[in-house]
Amino acid sequence: MRLVGIHHTHASGIVALRGIDLVVDPAAPTVLRGPGGAGKTTLLRVAAGVVVPTAGEIEDRPAVVGYLPDRFPARMKLPPRRWLDHMSRIRGLDPDDTGDRADELLEEFGYGGADDEPMSELSRSDAQKIGLVQALACDPDVLVLDEPWSGLDDDAADVLTRLLADRSGGLLLTDRTGTAAGFTGARLHRLRHGRLAAASDPDSVPLRTAPPPGSVMRLDLACAGDPRPVLEGLPPARVEAAAPGRLTVRVPAPESDAWLMAALAAGCAVRSVRPVRQEGDGTSAAPDARPPAGPPDTSAGRRRGRVEPQW
Ligand SMILES: Nc1ncnc2c1ncn2[C@@H]1O[C@H](COP(=O)(O)OP(=O)(O)OP(=O)(O)O)[C@@H](O)[C@H]1O
């Protein structure tokens, strides 16, 4: 999924986002940081499809996006179970198909709330668990999570860390706890006054797992047909493999995001992004924790009449 040239002005006239370009790479978590009011929540809402930006495009947003909002409407009367079913239907899914997974997740998170209380009467921790379950149980192609560890008890926080670290597929989130920054290959982006800091900006948060200066990334892409004509329109790169359906290149790490953006715009899909081990520099060449993501599942019958969720 790509966010291209996103601007957003709220109805109040407040300009929250000022020209955001961001790739949500299925091979690595995308973590947003930034001070209060920087625009993080607005950007997540735009990415999830809850808010239509005043300008810009969301490209290749998959059919099912799991979204955890920063907070629920305060007076939500529906009991949790009915709300989970309702959210499945809104996503075009059959609650009978998502119910078993929701039960498993509730059990794993140690949910202790009653099934028949209104959502508004749940404890902070149980409300957060319900929010996470609705985001995760729909088997989303991309997860968009606003402070997912917020309010969780320690055991549930550990469960969430394991679930997210093990997950494949796109993950875009804010996280004040710093947990997600430790995930393999995590890409941190600092947002300030509605703009993303450039990688060269001293305000840009360094990647804990960042490759050292001078390092090189190997980008493995899936391209429909012969990738060689596609290559002609892309920035220079050292080509390791170019066969029908597949393209592998090496590019300097600082150029890899721009290169990926161009390749995605040319119709390729990202299979993996990883640093190339170079003699003597200690660059990690650990394999991705996440397997390459397949194409979005758009199977008919599983999703019916998609309607945007209302938050
Ligand atoms: N629904 C809204 N209507 C009007 N203005 C809004 C709305 N939501 C956010 N804003 C404003 O947009 C700007 C960005 O807010 P946003 O909540 O996206 O930032 P944030 O980085 O998530 O902040 P925080 O970390 O404090 O949650 C702020 O000036 C905020 O006051």
C-alpha cells in the first residue's frame, strides 16, 4: 500500500497532513513517531480508509484492512460480541467465519469483560482487547494500529508483541512504548507538523535495526511478465536477477525507499527487503522474520458489499 501526496485539512480548518508519501512495505513494520498533534492519528485514519484525505491518493489498499482506532466512541451501547459481529459484517465478512478466531484471540489476550455489558462500560484494558480482536480477527492484509499496547495489562501486551512480531503482511502503527521499533527491519518515520522528516533530518528517528552507513539493500520484487522493460524506467540499480515474474536488485540503503516507491508505481510488488552482508561491516543479513506477502485475498463470497467502518 502506498500513500502518495497526502494532504488533509480537518473540517475545523486545521491542516493535519501536508504532503505525505509513505510506502507500507509488507516485508517490514512501518512505525510512526512524533509529538502530540503531529498528525499521526489522522494519517492512520487516512491509511485505514476511515478518513478521505483532502488531496492525494492511497494506492493498492487491500480489500481488508484491520484498523484499531485511538479510542472508541465514548457512548457505545453495543455489547462486545455483537459489536465484533457488526464489524465483521461491515467488512463484508461472515461473523461465523471470524467468530472462532475472535474467540481464540479473546482467550489469548485474557479478556475478562462480560459479553452482555455495553462497550462503554468495559475496563480500559478489556476495551483495548476488544479493539485489537476486531482488527486482527478479520485476517487483514494490512493492519493499521493506533497505539496498540496502550492500556493493556502486561500479559496481554506480551501476547500482542508475539502476535505482531510473528505476523506477515503490512503493518502501519504508532507506538509510544517503543516495542515495535525493535521488530525485525522496522522502519521508523517521524512526523512533525503534518510532514514526514526526511531520513537526513536530524529529527528523523534512527532505526534501531538500521543498516550502517554505506550499506546496500537487496530488493526482491514480483513483477508481472518480463521485468526488463520495467527496469528501464527505474533509477539505476545493480541487477542480481531479472526473470519473468521476478526482479532482484541491490541499491544503496538511502536510496532503497525511493527505488521501492518507483518499482511499486511501475506495477511490481515487494517480496522482501533486506540488508546485504558486506565484508567487515557487521551488517546483519538475518532473513526476514516475515515471509513474502502474497497478493491480497479478494475471494468472492468471503467479502460481501464492503462498507467503510464508522468510528
Ligand atoms: N476530528 C478532528 N477535527 C479537527 N481537528 C482535528 C481532528 N482530529 C485531529 N485534529 C487536529 O489535527 C492535528 C493532528 O492531530 P492528530 O490527532 O492526527 O495528531 P497526533 O500526532 O495523533 O497527536 P497525539 O499523539 O496527541 O494523538 C491536531 O492539530 C489536532 O488538533
